[in-house]
Amino acid sequence: MKVLVSDALGDAGIQIFEETEGIDVDVNTGLSPRELIGTIGDYDALVIRSATRVTEEVLDAGKKLKVVGRAGIGLDNVDIAAATKRGVVVMNTPTGNVVTTAEHAIAMMMALTRNIPQGTLSLKAGRWDKKKLQGREVYNKILGVIGFGKIGSIVADRAKGLRMQVVIYDPFVAPEQIEKAGFESVTLDELYRRADYISVHVPKLKETTGLLNKAAFDKMKDGVMIMNCARGGIVDEDDLHEAMKSGRVAGAALDVFEAEPPGECRLFELDRIICTPHLGASTREAQTNVAVAVARQIISYLTSGTVINAVNVPSVAGDLLKKIGPYMEVGDRMGCLQAQLADGPVKALTIEYTGDFKGMDMAPVSTAILKGLLTPMVKYAVNFVNAPLVAKEMGIKVTESTTSEAEDYTHLITLKVGTDAGENVVAGTIIGRSDIKVVKINNFRLELVPEGHILLIFNHDRPGAIGGIGTTLGRHNINIGRMHVGQEKDGDHNIIFLQTDTPVPSDVIEELRSAQMVNSVTPLEL
């Protein structure tokens, strides 16, 4: 088996590959996309960090490729959907650098607070700017942590040790869980209003891109300080520049940027910004941890088929996977749909298996459901291995039941998700051998293929309503691939699922929402 390491990897990981019988490892870093495409066809495994982009073209060229291993957490640079279609396992190492990244965020806060980089430059330039570089104390200040995942929770814990007051915003974690950990759960607007410092610890998603923008800065108190050691683009760099020039933001510490390397950046012109070149995970200990972890995971998969920390493949034996694979797929999609329908933190999940599931181990299906539910909330920190534990940590009560009493379908999976706002019900099944369908959403019955870019529209069941929606999309050159309409039982409303070839822009969504017979429009990605 041949392994290509295309990004810098700790020596400990390389050594494990070299000492494993039956494994040949080549280290070839700095490959251009064209060079990688020309090389990857000879390899069974690819080890990357953040520099290598594993595109659909790379995967097409990797005829022998079985597994991609990321030494770290983020998988923004991997086309996971394309890898899944081609049967390529994608693994990461979700715990190897969490402490290191959290400590970097705290270090950035302290350096920012006490003007340490500016003081160093001043002194080396022969100046003694003692009065000019007066700092402040963090003691008793309020730190607002956005995102209470593995890294955010460690940052909160370390800040608590500094005797700071810590407030947390995470829409996917129940307030009770945050309060149980000893912190205060607040809304995002309240965090903006109260925090002296704000530290960002969320994945980069469509919903979080540009999260800290002009509107957010306008809600913050004067003199706030911002730290971002998560992902570039979560803080809008242009808006941050204006907020710092106006004095609303007193200082910012950035480890990540919208483009990396950032090249020329207006923020660098400001004295009150400090920055590092994506060093959050760059410690000797973390590099050793992730290098050893990714090497062992890839070797286990290549030599024995054991799957560890895969984000797209379950740990299931081949014969069982053939039987329950389609149910895992529909469960994953239904969980993802429920996450996007939920209004507020998920508190309870009920999984009901109805019909002829005799002799089938449905535990992997339940795990797939949890992974689908949690992935839109925590992105790459959840996989088939840790999904049950992540759900438990988030305070989600999971209940399962099985009954052989089938009604309309031979096999039916029903998910009930409860939040403070109420309960949503989604049911799905398999038609034929492998066609996955969602057949019920709350009181609406339909047959939806749960994939792609989807608009969920609730509208009045009146003549012309559906035609008006189609006309609006057509006017903006948005093609409808499929349309599914479900009728409310004993009601006068429809539920419409429009699957489009491309995502629908936000201005078009607002135009649809303003239509007379449309009640609501929700974009979904499945």
C-alpha cells in the first residue's frame, strides 16, 4: 500500500508509516493542483493538512485512492460529497489540537490586552513607549465565547481560571448544559452588548460566514476586543477595519484570514491589530498528536479495514452495510433535515422503527441519524464514531423504539425532534432496493428525494400560488430540478419542496417570502 503525504506532517507520523510492514510512504509537499492530479493515481492513501485541496478532479485521478486523512479537524479543503460517491473514506483527527488552539486564543487575548507585540517592536526600534502602550486587566472583564464546542469550552474554562466572567452563545447547545458547566448562556445580541472581549469558536458555514459584520459591531460596546482563531471569513475583514477606525473595536487578534496567505490586507495598517499565520494548532505537542493519530488511523484502515474518525463512512462490517446502507443514508438525510427545521437547541430525539426490521441491527442507522442531525450544528467535530457522545454532551435525550406494526410502508423510520419551540416530525423509507424518500413532514404527506439545494415553502392552497413561485425563480434564471408538493391533512395549506440546480440567492428568497400566498420560505442543503 502506498501513502502520499502532501503537506508537512510531524516526524512521529512519518516514522510510524515507515516502520509499518506493507506500507510505503512518500513525502512530497508543495505540489501544485496539476502535479497532485498527475501523481495521485499511484497511491492508496493521501495525508493532508490545510494546504492541499482534495477536489473532485483529484479524486477522479486517484483511481486506487481508498482513504484521505486530515491531520487536524477542518475539512474545508476536501470535497467530501465527491469522496463519498467514489467510496473514498475521509478521516480527521478531531481531538489532537483542541487544547493547543484554545491556548492560542487565550495567548492572543493576553497579548492584545497588554500590547505585547507593539511593545516588542517599539523597544527593538529604540523607543520607550511605556505610556503609549498602557494596557488593561482581564480580571473581572466579560468574555463572550461564540461556540461551545471542544475548543470554545476549553477557552471558557481557561478564562474562568483568569477570574473573568464568561458568557456563552451557542444555538445548538441547550442552556442547561452551558449552565451545568458553570457558565452563563446568553443570546447573540446580549453577548454583543455585554462582552468586553469576544472569541470566535464556530465552524465556517454558510450561516457563520460574515457573522461578525457591521451590524454585529454596531451592537457591541465601545472598546470591545475581538479574537478569531477559528476560520477566516467568520469575521468580515472590511467591516472590522471600519469598526477599528471608528474606535468601536479597540483591538483585534486574528490567527485566520479570508484568504491565506492574506497578501496585502488593510487591517495590517492599523496599530491595534495583532496577527499570526494560522498558528492555532502549531505546537510541538499538537503536531505530534495529529501526526501520530492520522498515521495510525490510515494504517488501521489499509491493513484491517478498521474505520476511525471517518466523517463519511460508518464502522460497519461489509455484509451488514449492504443490508442497512440505504437506511443509514435516509436516516442521515432525515437527521440533517431535522437540524435545519429545528427552531432553537435540540433537546430530545425520538427514533421510531416501524415495520419488518427483524434480524437487522439498527444501531448504525441510529448513529447515522445522530450524525446527520449534529453535522449542521458542529460540522467536522462529529463523525460516525463520536456522534452519540457529542449528542450526550449537548444534552440531547435520545430515545429509540421498534414495532413490527406496519401501516403504509413495509419499513418506516420516524424522527421526532423536540425543542423549546415545539416538535417536528419527519418520516422516511426506502422505495425498491435503494431509493430513499422522505414521506412525511409534520402533518404533510409527500415523497421527497432528500438531496441537493432545496427550498421548503409553506403556502396557501390556492390557484396560482405554485405558478407564481415558478415565475419568480424563472425570472432570476434559477432552474427547478424537481418539485414535490404535500397537502396538509384537513387543512388549506401546501408544503412545497423545490430542488434547484444552484443555491437560491438571499434576495430571491426575500422576494418569494413577500408573495401574497406564501407563508414562509426556508433554504435547505441536503
